[in-house]
Amino acid sequence: MHKYHCLGRGRSNVEKDGGGVSAADEGPGTAGHGDPVAAGHEADPPDRLAPVLRPVRAGNGFEEALEQILQIVRLGLVPSGERLPSERELAERLRISRVTLREVLKVLQEQGLVESRRGRYGGTFVCRRTDPEGLAGGDAEAQLRRVVAQMGAEGIEDVLRFREVLELGAVELCAASDLSKAQERMLTEALAATGEAPLSDYRRLDTRLHLAVAELSGSPSVATHYAAVRAKVNELLDRIPLLVRNLEHSQRQHTAMVEAILDGDVDAAREVAREHVAGTAALLRGFLA
């Protein structure tokens, strides 16, 4: 089990033109994005949880709700130390009862993934994971081997191939779309965040950039399935070291990909995405060999 500790544009950068959930946790934590509704007004901030949170199917409410909130934590959509959306918002968006939601949050608390805080500023907060980054090399390698054993060699290859299919499809759809100014800003801000990220936060912000592309593809199904497969990829990425040279190369690819999307150059965007995904797969295969 992972160990966690709880913690108490435009084109600016690419110019080409529950049990234990406090009732005090009120109000929506996110909002949808779109164009400004009137001149001089800012657009609503993008909904960072949109690729993951969706109504569950009848019969599997508990299991599907648990899966989705686990994805929110593992993808870093709510960073360590920050609060999940309110109980009311989560229940409404998942379309489950608060009783079921509290059961889900109780499981996550027992696993050390979230903690409940009461009082005026209470709610359910994401806990900081200390391994494998805080482990010695041998321990980190042991963690990686355990994940590999759980997924199996064929399972890992399946995840990497499915990720490639979804990534390339999302990039192609995104580049072919007539993005609004607010959507362009969402993409360029996500890119800028990866460029400014400290090493300790790079992978979380890298994930958010890729999720933004999936969301802007215009296909909720693509976004949902990409979030799921990305969570599995992150289970592996989180257990290999951060290599500065690789991150610098990845960032150049990110920039080229976003530029191509904003230019509407479908072929260029797809080719950059293909190289980027292949590089990540090669890195993982090297560490897994």
C-alpha cells in the first residue's frame, strides 16, 4: 500500500499569431469553461475534474465512484494538501447518495489517501504521498517491480498501446477543432504551468496538460478513457526517476504540440504526439527491462 502523509490567453507562451466529510465544506470547487458571457467579463475557470467525474451506472455506484475519486487523487487533479469538492457536489456529479459517497471516502481514508477535517474550513483533503520518491533506490525499484507484477508484461503493453491510440486521436481531434479563446487559453496556461513546474510537481502538471488536450477533443468518451489509462501509466511513471534531459525534451515536444494544435495543423500535431508518446513508452520499457 502506498504511504501518504497529510499536509496540514491567448497564446502567450507559443505566440503563433463523507463518513468524516464536514458539512462546512460548501459550494462547488470547480466550474465549466467557455467564452466570456459578456464583454469585459472573464470566462469561468476550466473544470479540471471534467475528464474524470461523470454519473455512475446503476448497480455499480460504489465501485465506479471509488474508481473515479481514485483517479482524481492519482492524476493529481486535486493536489496534495488541497480539498476535494464538497460532499454535495461530488454526490450530485456522480449521481449517488451521500451515504454511498461517505462509504467511498471512508475507504480512501483507511488507505491513507485522504483525510477528513472538521470545522469552518473542513472537508476532505488529499494526502501527500511520500513514496516512491522518498525511498532509497532499492526500495523504489522494489515498488516498481510490484506494480509490474500486478499488471503483467502483456497488461503494460496493452496500457501503453491504448494510451497511444487515445493520445493521438485526442490531439488530432483537438487540432481539427475550432477552439474558442477560452479553450485556447486553457491549453496555453496548462503548457505554461509545465514549463514553470518544479521537479516535484512536474508529472502532475504534465498530466493536467494531456488531460486538457483530451477534454478539448470534443469527445467526453475520449477524455474519460484517457483519464483512466493515464492513471495506469502514472502508476509506472511515478516509480521511475525524473530525468532532467528527458523532461527538457518532453517540454519541447509539448510546446510543438500545442503550437500545432493552435495552428490547426492536424498532421504536425499528430506526429509530435506520436514521437512524445513513443519516447515515454521507450523510457518505461528501459526501466522495466
